[in-house]
Amino acid sequence: MTQLRTRATMIAVSVLGAAAIVFAVPTTAHAAVEDDGADCPVAGSPNTGTAQLPDPFTRIDGTRITTTGDWRCRRAEIREMAERHVYGQKPARPSTVTGTVSTSSINVNVTDQGRTASFSASVQLPTTGSAPYPAVVVFGGFGADTTTIRNAGAAVISFDPLAVGKEGTGRANKQGAFYTLYGSNSGTGILMAWAWGVSRIIDVIEQAGGSILRADSLGVTGCSRYGKGAFAAGAFDQRLALTMPIESGTAGVPLLRGVPGESGAQPLSSAYNEQPWLGDAFSSYTGNPNSLPVDTHELVGLVAPRGLFIMENPHVDWLAARSGSVAALGGAEIYKALGVGGNISYWSDVSDGTHCASRSEWRGPLQENIQKFLLKTGSSTGTFRISSRKQGDLSQWRSWSTPNLSGGPTSPPTSSPPPSSGGCSATITP
Ligand code: MCU
């Protein structure tokens, strides 16, 4: 488990006075680096051409991984395929990143290959606890419950992703800090540009010395298009200890393969064309996602073994929550294989149909996730509450089995299918 840098809590159960059973419960698992598989060789991607979900445990060369140690370079393959075919490349940390952290703001200055760009984020300290504080990067200004985050003891870093990757531009004329450095015709979509921006904020927090914010206790969240961004940020930076995408819809958590068959879901071509969210290379797949060598259940797996709390809305068809549930269930198999099934949660059993509403149902699990993964005081086990309105069936999507890579006990997420709830339905138009 060294490569996964998992800190385990050892629990000994004593029987008749002797320590008879000892098992490990991983409690937190962020990494010290953005990408711990950066040195792994990755071959050209296969064209799977299958409607079933790609097997997360089979390497590009066709062999299957068998240990947690194998996961590091298999993860690198998935990461690389997701960059090549879905999001576009995320450049490695630039040669120079400088900046400041204060109790009210973070400034970021980046220089790469002679080009310079800057952006900033505001900081609101938590209402409880003492410095240095954990913090959650909150994309945009809606949908995330910043009151609960601050009351739970984490600072809120308000990140304006549009300063890093603007919306409303053509693909050949992308704008924002990322494209100032890497060119307005970069093939990288703005979701990855946003993820890159979060990584550079983390660089600055790391360098600031830790008197105000803790670099080892950072999370990320956002709703809707910013849920897509929060998901990408967590998948592509292993320093984030907790990832919490909300109602992310197509180009977020939902299976790319699932979207065409889900009634009312935002079509892939719509998401591709609405904004340059996805990488330019995704244009080859808007009509045939089955030929992708990767899908979002494996993006979920990129977050493992770190904390992941996926929130979805089953009332708005456009949000593709059925495809989201299958991505979460498929990704949870990766968590289970690594022996950390309790580190992923999914919750779509909500009553208010309004998109990005403030929801009482999520307050408890949000607080528990912050306690467990950022404050490192809690020990809650991952919960799956999939609304029966939009509940997919993983068994129809896979022919692969889940290996036990860790050699230890796996802890499957608890599933408690809820009663179908009523509620209104918000309309989102492209
Ligand atoms: C769910 O995210 C998007 C959706 O993909 C778009 O089609 C729609 O226009 O906007 C949603 C959103 O970001 O709402 C705030």
C-alpha cells in the first residue's frame, strides 16, 4: 500500500485474551503529489469497440492486474486514455508557480516556457477550529453548501473557473489563464483547464508553509457544469483528499456510454458543443461512445482510494442520473478491489427537483465526509442511496469481475434503495 500512501487504522479484536483478528480500515488516502504514476510507461490506447464498460483491471497490453501495487501504473493508463480521448492533456506542473495565501485570498502566478498568467481565489475561514485549517475549493457561486462546509471546520476557497478557462468561446479561440500559457488553440477542454487551475492553487497552498491552510487536507466541490469541473479536478490531482461533484450531468460523472440510451439525458454532442468543456479529441466519440477505450466508472476509480462523495438529482432527466449511478457503482468496484469500499459515497435520493438546490439530505453526509477525509476525525463508512427513479444496473454493463487486490477485507458500500420520492422538476435548457 505504500504507493497508495494509505494510512490505515489498525483495529485489533481480542478473543479469549489473545489478539485473534487484525484488519485494516483505511481512513484517509490523499497523495503527496499531483500524479504518482507520472513515471509509468503508457502504450497507445486500444479501441475497445464494445458497448460494455471497459475492464478497469485489465491493462492496455491485455494482462490483468493482481495487486494494489499494480494499480499505480494501471491508473496511469486510465489517466492517459482519459486525457487523450475525453478531456485533453493536463500539462505537468509548470516551471514556476508562485503566490500568496492569506486569511481572505489566494493569488496564483504561473510561468511556463516564457509565458505568464495569474488568477486569484477568495478564502473564507471556517466558523470553528483553529489554524491551519482544512479547505474545500468551491467552483463558482451556486449549488455547494458552503455554510455546512465552514461549520464543519473547513475553509471555503471560492474559485472562479472562468478566469482559467472561459466559456462562450470557439474551440480554436479558447481563453483564460490556462490558454494564455498553452495557446488559444490548445486541444485541452476547459474542464481540464479548470482542474489545472485547482492544481496550481494547491501548489501555492503547499508552498505557503501551512500556517493558514493545510495542503494535506483539501477537498473540491461544485454543482452542474462546476460539478463536471470538480470531478475532473479530483480525478487528475491526487493531492485532493475529498472530491464532491454535485449534479454534474453529461461530461461529468455519468457514463459516456450510458447517455445515448438514457431518456432525456443531455446528448454527448450537445455537451460537446454547448461549451468547449471536453477536449477537442472527443468529437470522434460524440456519435459512438462505445469505441472509447475508457469510461467514467474509471474516472471514479482515478479518485480512489481518496474520499469521493457523488451527489445527483434524479428528477431532471437532462442530468443523466441513471448513467451516473452506474458510473458510481462501477467505480465503487475499484474502491472495493483496493480494500477501501467505504471511501466512496453516492446519494441521489433527494426530494427537491430543483437543479443545484440547497438540500437538507446532503448536510449530514457532507459533514461526515469532511470529518473523515479533511479533519481526519470521523470514521463513517461510504453510503450508497440511489433513487429508484434513476437506478442503473451495473450487471448489465460489465462482464468483468472484481479482483481483491489488497489481499485484505473489502468493505462494499452499503446500499439502501430508498422509496421513490416526489418533487418538482427543474428544466435546464442548453
Ligand atoms: C449539468 O450541467 C449543465 C448542463 O450540462 C448544461 O446543458 C446546462 O445548460 O447547464 C448545466 C449547468 O451548468 O447549470 C448550471
